[in-house]
Amino acid sequence: MLRALPGGRVEEQEEVEPDKLAYLMALEKKALWLSTWMIHQANHLRPSRDGLKVGGHQASSASVATLMTALYLDVMRPQDRVAVKPHAAPLFHALQYLLGHQSRDKLERFRALGGAQAYPSRSKDGDIVDFSTGSVGLGVGVTLFASLVQDYLRLKRLVPNDTPPGRMIALAGDAELDEGNIFEALLEGWKHDVRNLWWIVDYNRQSLDAVVSDRLFGRIDALFEMFGWRVVTLKYGRLLQAAFARPDGEQLREWIDACPNSLYSALVYKGGEGWREHLRRDLNRYPGVRAILDEHDDATLGRLMTNLAGHDMGSVLDAFHAVTDDQPTCFIAYTIKGYGLPFAGHKDNHAGLMNPQQMATFQESMGVSAGLEWDRFAGLDLPPDELEAFLAETPLVKKAARRHRPPPIPAPPAIAAPRGRRLSTQEAFGRILGSLATSDNALAGRLVTTSPDVTVSTNLGAWVNRRGLFDRAERADIFREEKVVSAQRWGMSPQGQHIELGIAESNLFLLLASLGLAGPLFGARLLPIGTLYDPFIKRGLDALNYALYQDARFILVATPSGITLAPEGGAHQSVLEPLIGIAQPGLVGFEPAYTDELAVLLRWALEEIQREDGESVYFRLSTRPVEQPERDIDAALEEAIVGGAYWLREPSPGAELAIAYCGAVALEALAAYEALREDVPGAGLLAITSPDRLHAEWRAALARGEPSRAERLLSVLRPGAALVTVCDSHPATLSWLGSAGPVNLAPLGVDHFGQSGDIPDLYRVYGIDAEAIIDAAARASLRSAGFVRQ
Ligand SMILES: Cc1ncc(C[n+]2csc(CCOP(=O)(O)OP(=O)(O)O)c2C)c(N)n1
Ligand SMILES: [Mg+2]
């Protein structure tokens, strides 16, 4: 057997012990059977109540059966972590079942409520899943950042570094490599010199719709090598290699090498007869090839011609075991989509399901008697007790628990608001982090910041100057050494606590996902804070969703935001992001107006992201300097700030009018309030720190049949009172308040693209200045009084 060496060289290596090979091949057969059966019974035997096809991917599972069996039942060690390509979930569940980590009940409820999930899910399938997958490309990318996080922890000795590091492994579909996030990640990984990373590409040359371009992978391996990766290509299995070694065997190899992907796939589907016809047509002049054809009947010829290395357990094991260093390695494993199933190679097989007749034939060929479909060893040629003993010795069975549960890091009892009469929330954020950087609080040591090239412009400068940038190696700040004056000190070292990324928001969220899973994945909590400009959340939105879907915990600071960043113009102005704060599961959104609110909320957030049932936290901040209130925040006000709203100016009971604002438009709201107070003496001014929290609590309280916070706040007003809501974002952020109390609502906000200008001009044009608030209040008051006739 060939063994891969650094630099892509290979050497002869001893073959895998025959016993082990036999066990693994038997268990591979069983995993294929179970995955196929799991999908079949969910679609054909479980009664359907809604007429929907249940689905499941028999072909995608079959394609990785050898690779995954080798990994899970032999190669993986407990510290290794894997992202399994989404459509191999059934095979993954089957292997976990063989390992004793998944129940039959859950398999029987595959894709049903509470059963094994359609795509591997950390939060729903539990301990067995290291990384959720589903949105192709993201699971692959996250392993790269997890590897970076592992280095971060080991180099800082936050986790023991006298044991071997885990390998971060992605089992990728070949079409996943069409996703741009993969290449963004590769580039970033190269910059950070990531190690201990395996990407195993299930190169079945099929995506969902079609057979993929022949020329693509000729480029892909060169690309990986360019980024410093080792590429190990697993192309031909042992049968084919033996055939190539025969007289004229080279002709056969050349023929297959030149065979277009589409033709190869079509012939896989057609079987022996199809192969024979084409080989006769093209290679009949070679006596050696004619001999091969004569010696094989259609069935064995089909087996020979589909003997790709990705389905050859011996070749796969050799290749995996040969890599013993930490160089990132990409295995390109040639496979066949649907291998071993009747629709193998057919271009339409992605969502294809075997029909009951095909299944019955398959069941017979697998030797599984009726009634023994879920049996772990039925139909295998080896004695069950031997297989059981083999499984009991696999590294993953011996150390089953894959998740760590480190204790929370206590947050400081209070975080002081920065001093200053006129401050923006962004400035305050920078100063708070700057002072945390100088504190010796244990929590500060666990903070890790990251930003996609907007570290300075989001105000992380003070923090980075004190805590430094993270790098595997010490790197001096050349500008500083050369005595060039700069406010930024950018020395890099393993002690650094800021991870600087290039401009790629998808990478930011994948890194936050990995940092936010440091506790469960590696055993040491990190408290990640990522910063970016608010509008560019959308650029990485799927990766953010991905991070949150797997319950990664982090703080996201998005600044500047809204049209309030005025001269920067429409391309940098965010409109709908607060609605993401409301609607995105796993994320609590805040938009404080004042710096003392931010101080309270940041402290709360540091605890929230560590709570068992907590969530990640999103702060929408602004660069607008705002006159700060002089006040002490007592416990009641703190609770209200965290809860999402409080009366900045309390209305008198039965008041006719109130203004509710969120964020930097506090100034306009206050000015309008002062102006209106003369006419409406009892009016109120409601500060909303979190439309998200307020909205969520409102719905939860409704469901419990209790008054919500929003309702309690608004109940001070006269029924039918006028309420103007105003925010520098889409008006829907707050307009729902019209349902939380008996008010006549006038929702102000921004509902089209911004443009350059200064704040007075833009607020006027978009209708969120004091005058617009006063006008809206007048109209709503008229409506309240019933003066408006249709
Ligand atoms: C971001 C995203 N876009 C689209 C899909 C729908 N989709 C599911 S699988 C698939 C193709 C997968 O092909 P490949 O990665 O080669 O997997 P395999 O051939 O092993 O099934 C597509 C487009 C998805 N899951 N995620
Ligand atoms: Mg594919």
C-alpha cells in the first residue's frame, strides 16, 4: 500500500490487518443497509398524515459509506471533531446506532418529531454531533476555524497541551466546494497557519441537479496545494489497480482517466453490459483488455469498473492512517453516488428513493430476514459476538462523551459606564473594552475579540493595544519598532486576544461559531466578541444563522448603524437589521441609546452567553455623540433596561400621548417630547433598549395569559392614547406595539435605501426628526380623539 508523506510524496506501507478489514467491511455493509432502511421505512412504512414525501438521501449516504465507516469505527480518536456532509445524516445515525450512541426508536422516527434529524444537528441530535450541517459549505468552513480555536486554547494553556490535539474533520460533498465560503476560509486559514485539519471530499462527481464539470477538480487540488495543504487523491481501488498491472492494463487506466464524468456515471448506472459495449468499442485491439472482458461476467465487470478507492476500505484506511503529522490535508476520494444501490450513478438520484420492489431485492441481497431489519448484525458473514467485541474496542466507544461542560466564568459585579457628557454608544463600547483590558478580572482573560478588518473603525483599538493580536508565532509590530507614530500597537503573539480577519463576514461568523463552541468542543470557555458594520451582517447572514443554529454563544457588536452614520451614505446604512434581532432565533438584539444602558447590558450579555438556556447577544451601536443623562441606575432600572423598555419620562396616569424611541434617535424623541409637553402636559417618553426582548416577552406573556411588560408600560396611558414610535430602522421594528396596548399608533422609521447627508437633513428626508415626530403625534392624537372622518 502507498503511504502519503509530507509534500505529497508516497512510500510503501504495510497493509491493514485482514481481520480488521473484514470487520469494517461487514459493518460498512450494515451501515449502508441501516441508512437505506431508515429512509425507506420513514417514506414507505410510516403512515403519512400530511401527504408530504418524508425524503432522506439514500444515494448521498451510500456514497460515503466506506469513508465514514473507516472514520467512525477506526480512525477517529475521541478528541477529533467532525462535520458530516448534510445529506449523509442517515449513514451518520446508522453508525452511531452501531456504536451504541443512537437509539432504534430515534432511527424509526427519522425525520419525525423528536427523531433522528434530517441533517446532523448539535442541538437536536445531542452529544453525538460535533458540528451541525445543512447549508452546504458552512460545515466544511467551520472545521477550519475550530482548528484555529483549538490552537488558541492550547497555545494559551487554557486546555492541556500535553495530549495530542484533535483533528478537525470535514466530510464534504464535492459540490460543497462550489460555495464561496470555502475559499474565503482557505485563504484565512493559510494566513493563520491552521493545522490538524482534514477535509475529506466525497468526490462522487454529482451535485443535486447534475454531474459536475470534468475540469473542476484538476484545479481544486492545485488550489489546495497553493494554500499549503497536502492533497491525497484516492482514485482506484485494489481490483482496478490489479487490472491495471496486467498486460494492456495501462490502456484500461487511460480509458477510465479520460472517461468524461457523465459517461462514467451513465455506465455505472447501466452496469456490466454498458461497460462491455464501450470497452469493446474503444479497446478491442488490446488482447490484454479483451482477456479482462472475457474473464468477467457482467456483474463482476460492473464491480471492477466501479472499484474506486473511496469504496475500497483497505485503500481508505491506508490513506487515513498514513497521515500522522498536522499539515492540513485534503483527501479527494473518488466515489459513486448511490454505490451499491440500484440507482448508482444516475444523475437524478440525489433525492431518489428506492421503491418497495427494489428494496425487497436489496434486502434479500443483504441477507436481512424480515423482522430483523433493525438488527445490528443480521445478514453479516461474521459472528455477532466478534463484531460486538470489535465495536467495543473502537476509540469512540471507549470514550463516549464528546461534549465538555466547563463551569461559567463569573462576570464582574458591575461594569462602569464611561464618563463623558456627550458620547456615542460605539465610543462607550471601545472604552469599556479598553478598561476591561487593563483589569485583572479572570473574565478579561477569556474575552477574545475578532473583526473582519474593521477592528479600528469599530473601536476595538484600545483593547487590542493592551491585549495584542493572536498569532501562533511572535511577530513584532514593525511600525512600532521603526518608531513610526501610530495609535495602534499591533504586536502578535500566542498570548494575543484579538483575532484579526480579512474582510469576509462569513469567516467572522464561522469563527464566532467556533469560538462560541470552545467550551463544549474543547473544554474551556471563551467569551467571544465580534465586531462589524451593521449593514454587513446580511453579508454573512447564513453563517450567522448557522452559528446560532448550533447554539454557539458570542456577542456581536454591529456599528455604525442606520442612516445615522449619515455622510457614509446608502451603501453603508442599515435598515432591516433590528428585525433580524427580533426574528433570528438564538440571538437577543439590543439597541441602547445611552452609555450607562450599554454598560448594564454588556455585563448582562457576558452572563447570558454563558447561561445553559441563554442566547447570543447582538448590540446595534452608533457613532452619533449623544448627550448623556445624569442618573444612577438602580436595580429596578437595570432590570427594565435588560427587559427592553422603561419610561425615560413617566407619563401621568391617563396620559393622551407618548413617544417610544429606540437607539440614536433618542435626541429627536426627547426634543419632540419637550415641545409637545407644553400642549400635552402628562405625555410620556418610552426608552426602548430592546425591541427584541420586549416583543418576545409580549408574546410569551400573551401565551401565558398574563400582562406583558409592554402592556403594563402602556396601560398607564388613556385607552386609545396616541403613541408615536420612532427608530433609525424599518418602522416594523416597533409598530407591533400597536397591538400590545390600546393605542393609536404612528410608526416612524426608515423604509427605503439611505443616502449621504448630515443627520438633520437625513432625519428630515426620512421622516424621523423631531418635527416628523411632532406631526405624527398630532395626527395620531386627532385620530385618538376621533376627529378624523373617512
Ligand atoms: C447553501 C445550500 N444551497 C443549496 C442546498 C440544496 N442542496 C442540497 S444537497 C445539494 C448538492 C450536494 O451535492 P454534494 O455536495 O456533491 O453532495 P452529494 O453528491 O454527496 O449528495 C444541494 C444544492 C443546500 N443544502 N445548501
Ligand atoms: Mg457530490
